[in-house]
Amino acid sequence: MSNVYITAIAAALPNEPVGNDEMESVLGQAGAQPSRARRIILKSNRIKHRYYAVDPKTGQPTHTNAELTAEAIRALGDRFSQEMDCLVCGTSLPDQLMPNHAVMVHGELASPPCEVIATAGVCLAGMSALKYGWMAVATGQHKRVVTTGSEVASAVMRGRLFEPEARSSADTLERKPEVAFDKDFLRWMLSDGAGAVAMEPQPAPQGLSLRVDWIDIRSFANQLDACMYAGARKREDGSLESWKDLPHDTWLKESIFAVKQDVKLLNDNIIAATIEQYLPDIIGKYGLRAEDIDWFLPHYSSGYFRERLYEALKASGLDIPFERWATNLPDKGNTGSASIYIMLEELFASGRLRVGQKLLCWVPESGRFSSSFMLLTVCDREQP
């Protein structure tokens, strides 16, 4: 297999950053009263600013997912947006059930015909896109691949979308006109953004590139129930009941298409499955040593998990101190499948990278608990 290099990176964040006190006014209040959980959740997740594809004055959407993704790809330059052999796009929430997200992005770009692939999932959709692109170049199938991760979570977090559920809840004996916590929780956790990378079989003619050494992905769905989901209702036994099998009026009354998370299941298993169970195998398989890692780029949904993640890394034999972590959760928010792209773009543009440095990237997802690691090496034309 040939070497593969990330030769360009770009990110697109919609509109101006939104602070914690502005969130509910931009997204809209869900139900008859402000969220009682918002301040508690924000204190725990430690996010200070995020971006929404929503006009704060009119409340109208400013970008579709496909439009925001295309914006990130155009930022790579015409050599990639108009001359790619293959386009691979990952997202949690495409704008429609079908056609797939990637062909909609291709349509937005109006670029020449090429292979187009969409990867599904939650946060791992972006890393899965990267792996497909890496393998496509490594095997000689393509010479210029663009991969993306993107989210426009605000589209399903708008307060007006929860009005039928809030009204239904107000009619119950409990008289609590508020959205269920498993949905309200994620309204204060998720953000919008898109990122794109270009992959080629040689480093960029000028400047730095990132050599993709390996990408490893593993699912633990054989052990755990679904934790983060949309378009379904969770049964008492932990299984999911599809939107296709539910009465149409239930879709609105129970906000079936809202993104939901089983917070207890997340708290109990996200570190145990995606680090403690997985990382020792990765260390053995690739001979990872903490002293060899110059930068650690972890995607975690909340600052609540930061110290827990560090302790799990340390216990697994990979003690990477915080000063070598490159994260932007407080300022960019939790952008799901786009997060690894946005973190890479920020570090790549920071001027802090040097030839020979190694970047270890980690992206888990709580959909039904999966995890991924990626190792990159900084290089240039003279030292590939």
C-alpha cells in the first residue's frame, strides 16, 4: 500500500459564536418555561461558545448541512473542490433520509463526476469517511480524495420542534410542560460545523502535510444497548422501536426525530468501552508509547469527561499530559463527526507543528458505543 498524505485542511463554522446566555434565545424555548437543566448541563460540559446555522434575529436557518459541508470543501481550494477523484462525506444528521448526504454535497459543489460515498453513524461518521479516503488512496484507486465531517444539529434542536411534546406533557397529571431530559440534555451539548481534508499519494508541494500512518475503528455494539439515537423510541428492554413502526401522531407528540441520549448509559460506559477496553489492544498492535506522541487530539462531548479520560489513558499505559492535548471544545463546541476535522484544522494552522511530530487522534461515539484512533505524522516534501 502507498503512503497517504493529508495535504490540505479546512473548516467552516456558521455565523458568529453563540455564548451560553444567548443559546436559548437563538434555538428558541422548548415548552412553556425555560429549561431548568440548561445551566447545570453547561456548567458540567464547560462549553463557553458554539456555532449555529441559525440567524439569531429571525430564527431562520442560514445553512443546510450540505451547504455548510460544501463551504468547507471550497475552502480547500479549486484544485480539490473541482478536481477530486472521490468525495467521502460523513454526518450524523443529513438534510434528508435520501438521497445520501454526499451526493447532495456533490450537487452543491457542481463539480465534475467522481466517486461519491456517504458514511453514516454519529461522531464516528467523520472518521469513517477519513478511513475510506485513506484506503482509496493507499490502494491506488484514487489520487485526490476529499473527505468531510459535518453537523447541523441545530436543525433538530429548535424549540418549536418540541411544542407538540410540550403540549402533550402539559396535559398529563404531572403538569410538567418541559421536554424530557434525554432530549433537553443534548440541546445544550451539540453544535454546528463542518470540516474537510484533501488526501493524496504525495505530500503537498509546499508547506507541511500529515502522513496517515493508520486508522483503527472498533464497535462494542455486541455488548451495549443504543445510547444516542434519533428516529426511534427506546423500549424498557433497551431495544429501539423504529419511527416506521410508530403512529404518525407519535412522531410529534414524543419528538421521535429529536436526538436523544441515555445519560446514565453514557456515563457508565463511554470511557470503559472506548478507552479502557480498546486502548490496550491499540497500544499492543501499533507499539504506541506516550513519549512518542507530540499531540493528542481527543473528541469528547463534555468537559466532564476530561479528567476521567486522562486517568483512563494513564491507567492503560499512555500518560499524555494535558499540555500536549489539542482540544477546542470550550470555544467551538461539540461538533460531532466534524470535531476531528475542526481540531486538526486549528492545530494545522497554528504554526505549532514541526516535521516529525506525531498526532494521535481519538474519536468515540455513544450511538451504540464505538471508538477510533488515528496516528498522523507531520512531514513535508523533503521529509515524507
